Amino acid sequence: MANRTKSDILKKELLGALEKSLGIVTTACKACQVARSTFYDWYNNDLDFKASVDDVGEVSLDFAESKLLEQISANNSTATIFYLKTKGKKRGYVERSEVVNRVDIETELQELTDAQLYERLNELRNAVKN
């Protein structure tokens, strides 16, 4: 069995602290006296550590979802609406959204002939009068 380095020991401690803090990096780093920059260096360069951190994130998300479901069970209508808007989209629980198609008027005008420009200008003048 390979000898565990100080970094390996700190990573294990940090993962435990991360789980206790529900994935809050700053809190976990302070508890283990590890710099946040060190945490992110390990996260970006150690695939096993990254996978373990991501697993903690999933546990935190599961916890949050369980709390949301508790609120729904307690007849919290806001929690119910939120859940349906996020998880029920496929069933039509979405707010209506309007898509505005913005046209670049300068480009549009450059493509018109002089006669078309005068015609358009007259249309706009008539629209303003009415």
C-alpha cells in the first residue's frame, strides 16, 4: 500500500468538512485550514478529488430537494409552484415567455433603394400624423 501524503490526508479531511458544510467551499476550507486556492488547485488537477467533490455537491442538492418536498408537504404554495416550474416543464408548467425579435434597422435601411427609402419615410410620416 502506498504511503499517504499530507495532501492526501488534507483532501480526505476537506471532503468530510465539505460534506458537513453541504458543499460550501469556504466553510470547509476554514475548518481544515486549507486555502481556497489550494482547494481549487486540487479540484482542477486531481480527477479523483474532483469526482468526490462533485459527489458532495449531489448530496447537497439531494438535501435541498428533500427540504423543498417537506415544504410542499406542508402545503407551501410557493414551494409547489417553484417545483412545478422547474420539474414540471415537460407537462406544461411554465410561465409564458415572449420572444422579441430585434431587427437591426441600420442594416435593413442600407439594403433599400432610394425609392424604397422615400416610400418608407412617407409611411412613417403618415403614421406619426395619425
